[in-house]
Amino acid sequence: MVRKQDLVFDTDSFVNSVEDSLDILSSFDTGSSRKTWPQSAPEVSNLGHSGSLYSDLAHVFLEISDDRIAARALAQLEGDRAQTILDTLQMILDSEHTSITSGNRARILYLTLQLAKRSGLYPQSLHLTDVTREDTHAVTAGHFGEIWKGRFRGRAVCMKVLKVYQRSDVTKLLRLFAREGILWSHLSHENLLPFYGFHRLDDDAGRMCLISPWAEHGCVRDYLQRNPDVNRYSLVRDSCQGLLYLHNHGIIHGDLKGVNILVTKSRRACVADFGLSAVAESEIMRWTSLASSAGVGGTVRWQAPELFDPNTEEAKPTKMSDVYSLGCVFYEIFTGEIPFHEVSRESTVISHVQSGRQPSKPSQDSLPFSTWGLSEEVWNSCIHQSWSRTPEERPTIPYLLRQLAAVEAEEDRRRGDELRGASSRRPPETWLTAAEVRNSIRMSRGRAVRSGQRSYTSADGGLPSWNEPTRWLQWLRASA
């Protein structure tokens, strides 16, 4: 219970009543069908159906978000009580029955993030248990850990197994990831790889995996090596759209490169490895003393010059440094080479970037210009301009998309619309959305949001109805 002056937010009673509402919701099919109210809950039969209860729960939390004392009390919950509220907030955000605006949804997400950050917990629906490794060997490995192909309820998934071998360190990572995992799980765009949740391996360390859908064609570099004649404009356009979506949501990628652009079964490029993966890699390096002046994960070839500024001890990625990296991704896609591919030493690359040198331009009679779609317009207005030493002089992503559209339209007119037609008819992905995964977990676990036996009791038996959020808040904050 948190008090300020003569006001009270009775957190015990609040969580207690949330549990009651969740018991009611658990009697419903959380899918498309709706069942009648159980005889055991006549006191709430006036709500009509579960959709009303979802909306009423949402409105209560919106009232709380507008009240400084109540919001602070909610954020200070711990243990089982925090877990119950986190699971409830996540369920509200995922429910198709919750009729709230995008702005109100953002407010509920903010409450969720604040509680996750303070408690170090995350919604149970992000914890995946039905995951198995498909092969006996990892697909690839790096200093961050290993990539395995796995199965989740009959579907192929990517298992990014982090290189942490102490259970105490795994626990630290889970607490560190609580907020980032929730945020990533709520991002949804066709050019962004979804995040399904966490999984812990059944080994001595209980190592942690980040679970996402399996991208059938792998990273864009490998895909282009196997399929050199594909339309490369669609791949750079997809990469732009995915990064733009992140930036529009206030998220910096910070590690954009070809191996982090994955190609799906429908040949759509998706941006991956932002947020959690970047945090994981930096933390693992810090714990294991793997960090070096060459940057995280050997990404110096894609990093903007300001990130190597010797006068700035802690330079951080920005939207404009992401645009520099995006120019490097353009370079990879159109040339088939990594930036500074002629240089083997990372330290030499850093020296080149600091001195203002840029990756080499292919000759006019090379495959990039003669066959793969690279043009002077794309090189000058997209790639070269993205590498400007002054961040403010780099183009915006909408500008890059307009330039690409203009050049591609001219190419279509010159060569016919075959490529344009092929790229515009790509079918949607068949993988589950992150929300569908979480809802399926709730259904399979039954009362998944209940964290345990209730250990707290109501301070007052006379609770107002859930469909009266204003009275509810007044009751919670009644004078002491």
C-alpha cells in the first residue's frame, strides 16, 4: 500500500480484484467464439460478454495512467502481484476485444514497460516452453552465441542461443531484457522480423534463447549469392521500410548490416537483430571481457564516422548513423560485397572511415552496373549521400524511398514491368504474429495469467463493478 498525505491506492485490493476478473475471463474461449457467462459469476452478468470486460479493464488502467499516485503505486508492485498485473496488461494489449485507440494502447504499453523495468519481470506469455532444436548442430555461431533452427508447435523458428553459461548471468539477462522484450514483441511490420519470446534450454546453465520466425532464405548476402538475378530494388526498398518503421517508433537499430537483413519464404526482406540482440551482445562482451575498440560484433565496416570520434568517449548510435549503415546495406545488395572488402584488418577500416574514405565504387562495366540494377542515380543520391561525414547532410529514409521509386520506374519503362510485377505480387508471410503466439500460449496453459495462489486479501468487500472505472479509482484512492 502506498500513501501520500491522506490518499490511498490499495494495491492489494486492486490486484485481488484483477485476479477475480481474470478468473471470469478464463471461463471464456479467448478465440473467436464466445460462451455464455458461468453461473458462478452472476454479479458481473450485466457486462454481457468478455469483450466488455476486456474494455473495462483497459479503461481502469487508463484511469490509473492519468493519476500520478496510482501509476507510481502500480509501478512499485513486486513478485506475484507485479506478475499478475503484467500478464493482465499484456492480455489487454493482445486482445481483439479491447476497443481502445492507438494512443490509449500506447499509454497501457507505457504502464507495462514501467512495471517491467522496476520489477525485472516480463509477461508469462513471452516465456515459450514448447520449443525444440531441430538439428544436432547449430546453423551458425559467433561470439554472441549460436543460431539453431527449431520448432515451436509445428512451425520453424530461429533460436538465438546466447553465450551465457552461468545461471546467475542468465537471470541478469532476463531482468535486463524485461522491458526490451515487451517493446520488441509489440512491434509489427511486414519488413520487421517478429519477436515471439524467450526460451530456456534444458541444460546445466539454463541458457536463454531469443525466438523468432525462421527466415527461409537466410540473410540477404547469402540469398543474393544463390539468386544473383533477383530484383535488388525490392530488397533495398524492404530494408528502408523496416528501418523507417523502427525510427517512427523512436527505436534506433544500431547494428544494421547485411547479415541482419533476412529474406523470408515470400522473398521479402526483414530487418532483424535490433533491441534485445544488441543489448545481449554488449552485455555478454562486458561480462566475458570480449569487448574491443573495433566495436560490437565486428560491425565497424557499417558504422558511421562519428561513432569512432576519439573526442567522444561514449558515442551512441542515432537515426542518422543508422542511415549511414543503411547506405552500406545498399552497397552490399547492389554490389554483393561488404564495405571495404579489399581491406582485411578492422583497424585499417576504422582509419579509412576516420580519414573520410568511402567504400570503393564498382566500375561501369561491372556486374552491379551492367546486370544487378545499380545506376549512377542510386549511387549518388542514395549510397554516396548516405555516407556524408556530416550526419545532418545524410538523406532521410522517405527521401531514399522516393529516389528508389523514381529510378525503378525509369528502369521499368526501359526494360518492361516484369520485375515490378514480380515484386508487387509477393504473398503475405504464413508465420504467426507475435500476438497470435502469446494468445495461443494463454489458451494452451488455461489460466496462464494467474501467477500462483492469492496471498493478499481485500481491505473492503464492497468493490464497484469493473464497468465503472471512475468509481473504481475513487474507491481505491479514498481518504485514509
